[in-house]
Amino acid sequence: MAMDLVVIPKGAGKYDVTDTKERIIYTVSKKKRLIGNPLTTLHDASGYALYRLIRTESGKKPAFTIMFNEKPFMLVKCESLFVDPTITFNGGSYAFELKGKNSREMKLYSHGTEIGTLITEKQANDEPKYTMSIENKYFDDFFPLFAVIADKCFSGNNK
């Protein structure tokens, strides 16, 4: 059994995360800060802020920090963009890798074990749509941010 989510960019750093019945179960929004990088926040369906995402490095291979309760929770790095595209996620006992032969079809690994997929498709408006499938026993609320990070790392490649 797997948790299936669809992550749809809405422009200006906003995303809707829906389940297979097209119900919005998470939203992601971006808020500009006066100093430093914008804050991207993952909210549950009731609007409660769960996790924040901060870009810590820009350029061709950006890096991010996922924050939980205003403390660093997971460090994220775009390791490779074109040849075997890979994003690593590390923090505490968590170690994930999102990788594939191309950025449109990627597999999610936890400590070397495949636990899910991230598939990128084009919508009618030419914008990407991300479909995630993650085994239920591994699923946690932060996973929708993995699709947001993939969008930020690979969006130019997926159009």
C-alpha cells in the first residue's frame, strides 16, 4: 500500500498537494523576508505550518534546509542535475536519495531501499505536475517538500 500525492505548482512559489481524489491535503506557500532567502512553508489542510524550507545555496546545484519547530531538521543538496540526477536529504536518522536516469522519472530511496517514486508530467498549460507514491510505512508529512525541491532543482529541465 502506498500514499499517492499530486503536487501542482500554482506560480509565485505556491503549490497544491492533492490526494488521488483531488482533495487538497497540503499547501505550500512562499513568503519573502526582508533579509535572506524567502521562506517556503508546508501547511496541512487546516492551515497549520508543518515544515519550512530555506534555500541555503543558489546556483546550478542549490542546497536547502528543511526546518521543523524553527530548527534545522534535514539538509538537502542537489548533487547532480543532468547525468543521473540526484538530490540527497540527510538529517538525524533520516537519509533519503531521490535519483533516476532523468529528472522526469525518479525513485526515492531510504538507506538504499526503494520506498517510492516521483514522476514529472506536463500539464495542458505546459507547467510540470509531480506525482509521488511513497510506501505507507515510510510516509511522513515532509515528503511533499521533496517534489517542491525537485521542482526548484529541475524545473528548467522538466518543461
